[in-house]
Amino acid sequence: MRRRTVLAAGIAVVVAPALRTRAVAEPSTQAGWQLRWAPEASVHGLGAFEGIEDDRANSHPAGQPHIFVEDNNYRFNMHMVDRDTMTDRQRQEVKGMRWNGSDLILLKGEMWRLTHQMYIPTSLKATTTFTHIMQTKAPGTGELPMLVMSLRRHGSVPKVELKAFEGDVTIGAVDLAPLQNRWIDVELEMLIGDAPTGRVRWVLRDGANTVIDSTRSADNWLADRVRPKWGIYRSLGDTSGSLQDCYLLIRNMRAYEWSGTAPPGSTRYEAEDALISRGVVESNHSGFSGRGFVDTENAAGPYVQWSVNAAAAGTATLTFGYANGTTTDRPMEVRINGALVGSVSFPGTGSWDAWSTRTVTAILAAGTNTVRLTATTSNGGPNLDYLDVEGPSGPTPTDYQAENATISQGAVESDHAGYTGSGFVNLDNVAGSYVQFSVTGPATNLAVRYANGTTTDRPMNLTINGVAAGSMSFPPTGEWTDWATVSRAISLNAGGNTIRLTSAVSSGGPNLDRITLG
């Protein structure tokens, strides 16, 4: 294993008049947490990851796939008979983040926030050796981890803990039992670097209750880049009798980068330019975006309402920048165009100068929309800095499994892990073999999930409603168990349509898993 190498490289409450309006300024794109990765399991499947490590040693074919989509969750199954390539341990993990056809690269000196929800059943227990449920590592065989989130027994007490591997620095540890059999929010924030520059913040929340919020200076850089992993990776050397068949569920995975550049399609609306009820614009705390932030009255009922524009109707991502210098959550309800769509938790950020974000998705209408946050407790809301709106993304993506399509010169198989649905289509190695999907429009984007374990491209001709629409390239993915997605713009009318992918060369097409229309 390669060791580490150092490379060069209380606030005053001001009661305002009941309602105030301010002049609307142009939206800005200033520094803040920018959403870079937001897969939905039911939409993006395992194509959201750079790689899938599902029974790498092929030790338990009958249990494959061990990693798959279940509803809108990623599920990781572990059986007692499973073995990794090193037979003293077990591994079912996904690695890296893939978005819009590219891998997300995390580098030294950058600040990232990774969030997800996890469900740990009682069958997945803490052990006396290691049971990791999340890691950060550098790519490469034999690389040691940088950070590990683990289920470990501290004496007789099962804990969930986060450690920096270099220096054996414990970021935090909490009792595991109260967090099992329920969905838990996880937040990992990293200023990537060697000690003492590197910094790690770890937050676990059980609903509105913050279980732990711990920040430590810690070495979280090894070499090349930081690549996160999720799943179950555990030693068979446990002496407590805690190993058994088990599983882990993960959903709502997100990655944010602290950046001065807003992501494409994102528009920032400053809180100080919104409609404010029972609040004032202040600038007495540092770190805000724009000219200031909104400090609402400490009561239930104050609100901030933004007017935002959407080019089309559809799902949008709403990211609220805020600070909460208390230790108590300050939730607010969200209303879109007057309709209640839910509630957002705004937990403590450490100080009034420490800013964080909370993100929700909502349906916007084409044209002008109102987005209102209203305080729901006597403590009022947090200090509100801005609203970032990304999207709408157009029609809700719809999946069509290849195994359910019309197949000519091909067969449905399931002998390579990582597919979605009940299998994939393996076309004959001839030009002219095809898969034809019956789909419903309208749609403007076609995404095809595939695997190509050869070293050459396997292009296919695209036909829509019987009319040639060009070709699509399907370059090698590495292995037949490595799945990737290619996309292209299309134009589908409302109602029924056919999409046919036909092998263009004598080697045939790739293995086809599904198509997604959006």
C-alpha cells in the first residue's frame, strides 16, 4: 500500500413595519455553495457513479446484483458468504460521482460538502474491527483511505464514527442504536488539504434533531484527487459476533462546491431584494452574498418572498443560503405560488458569520413564480442570504428498460452486474441488430445507459418514428460491468413515438440497459 506523499503543490431584534417591498435588482451569481451533483436513484440509477464494486471476486453469483436501485434508494446487500478479492473482508461499494457524462473531480485546496440520507437496519451492526459505510480515497490500487465513516464498537457500545485515517484523528462518534431503523441525514464538509490546513466538519441529523456537529483540523488529502465511496466494506475479523446478512439504504445524495461561479442554469435572487414581512436588511455579520441579508423577527409568521422566473414548467432546485448562530433549529415552511409544498429545516451553523445552505426541489410554472419562506416557531427564521434557482429541467425524466423493448437479433441477459431493471439486452455481433422502444412524448433529451467491455467504439444508428436521426457513439466503458450514459438532444411530439437503436458495425452494439427521456 502506498503511503502518503506531500505534493507541491445574540442579535438585536428590530420590529419592522408589517410589510415592506424593495426595488427588484438583477439576479447575481456570487460566491456560495453550488450544487454540482444531485442524482435521483430512480432516474439516474448506477450511472450516477464513476464505478461499481459489486462482488469484485464473483464470490456469490446467486446474490448478484448486490448493489441496485430499489424505489428511489440505492440498496447495498451483504451476505455472509460474500468475499472481496482479499478474502478476509467483504465489499459492496460505489465510487466517485458522475454528472452530465463527466466525473466530478475534488482537488486539494477546494471546499466540498457531500450530503445524503442513510438507513441503517439493526442487521448492520458495529464491529470490533472495521465496518465502513463511507470513505474518501484517491484512485489507484492499494491506496489507503483519507476519511472513513464506520460502525465500530467502543468497548461494548456500538458507535457510528468519522475518522481521518492519517494521524487516527476522530472527528466524532455517537451511539449507533438510536439511529438505526430510521432515515438519518449525513453531511460531510471538507476543506481539502494536509494538516493543519485541512478541515473536516461532520453532521448527523435525526429529523430536526442535530445528533452531532463536529469540526476538526484533519489531514484529508493523499494524492491525485479525492474520490468518495459509499456502501458496506467490512472485515471478517470481528470478535463480537455482530456479523450477519445485512443491507444499507442511501438516497438524496448531493455534492456542493464552495465557488464564486454559479452552475449553468442557476440564478441567484438576493434576500434583501425580496418582499419582506416583519424583518429587516442587515449587514452586521460577515460572509453574506450581495449587499446584506434578511434578519426576521423572532416570532412565528415573518416571511421572505422572492419572485423568480422559469423559462418552462417543471422541476427546479431551490437552494437557500442562511446562517443560524443558535443551537436550535429554525424551520420555515415553503410555499410556491401560494401553495404549501413542505417545510425546510435550518439547523445551527456554528455562528452568525458561518453560512450554510438547504436545498429542496419543487415544481415551478412557466413564467413568474413566488417562493415564500415563513417562520413556523417563536424563534423566527434564520438570517436569510439568498435563493439560488436551478431549472426547471423540463419534463420529468422517464425510464424505458431495454429488456421490455422489441429486440431483433439479440437476447435479454443478466450475467453482468450493475444493470437496472431485470436485465439488459446483448445484441448479436452483426450490423443491423436493433432494440426498438415504444415511448410517450414530448421529450427533448435522450439518454442511453450501456456497457461496452471491448476496446473499440460500438456506434448505433438512431431512428425516431421511422425517420433517421443520426448516429450515437458508444465508446468503451472498461468492463462489461461498468455502465455509462450517453445523451443527445431529440424532438419528440406528444403522444406515442418509437425510438430504434440499430448496430452500425459488424461487431454489433453495446449491451443496452435502458433509455431515459427528459
